Amino acid sequence: MEKNNIRLAMAVNNSGQFQQKHFGDADKYMIYEKNTDGMKFVRSEINKFKNLDEEQEHGSAKKGNAIIDFLKSKGVNVLVSRQFGRNIKMVNRHFIPVIIYTNTPEEVLPILSKQMKWITDEIDNNPSEHKLFIIKNGVMKTSITKSD
């Protein structure tokens, strides 16, 4: 992976559709890479941590850390989902979380491509704690509160 490339993990179900579920509850992650040639599908990864520690605590830190470590090992730096749970307060120290309102990765890829300058700027200028991006009709960037 080249230095300026961005890798996105999209939280989808087994049919490749976004669902109203938290990022960590996805069936799988479809990984895409944005490089100088555009957006390219890299691979699909089953979310083997989906039910980790959930019987103890929904949104457990153990599960969150397992997913963080796994996706970091795949070179991911942006997470795309319909929803994030309370682990977003851990996630944003490692990844840029992006909430979208489309149904499939194919629908969101052109939108993300147009907004890539904002994501690149966030990676370059806020390396220790990223803002939450919400992409609907435009881009909204907001701080993640640490109340808990």
C-alpha cells in the first residue's frame, strides 16, 4: 500500500448491504483502497469478532479492541457504517468513522471519492483523535464526546 493511499472498511451484511447495525455487529467488512487510480476493491473479511464478549456486555471494550487490531493489521484507516456504538470513543483514535445513508458500497463509493479531500485532511491534521464524518447530502464533521 502506497503512503498516500486510504483504506476503507465498510460494514455490511452477508449480501453486501449496509444495515442499521453498529459497525462491530456487521457480518463482514468489505475493504476498498483509494489510490491515484481511484477506488479499488481489495478483499472481503468475515467479522469473526461479531459476538465476542457480547453476552457479557454490549459494545464491550474487548470486542472493540479486537476489531481495531484486526482492521489496523489490514491497513485500514477509515470505517464506513450506518451506525457506530459506544466503542466509537476508542475507534476514533485509530480510524476516521464515517456514517453514511446509502444501501450498498457501490452507492457510497462515488460520494466518498468526491469527499476524499476532507478525509485526507483529517488523517493529516488530526492523527490522535479523529472527528466523526456524516455523509448524507453533504459532509458534516463533528467531535465525538467522551461522556460515559
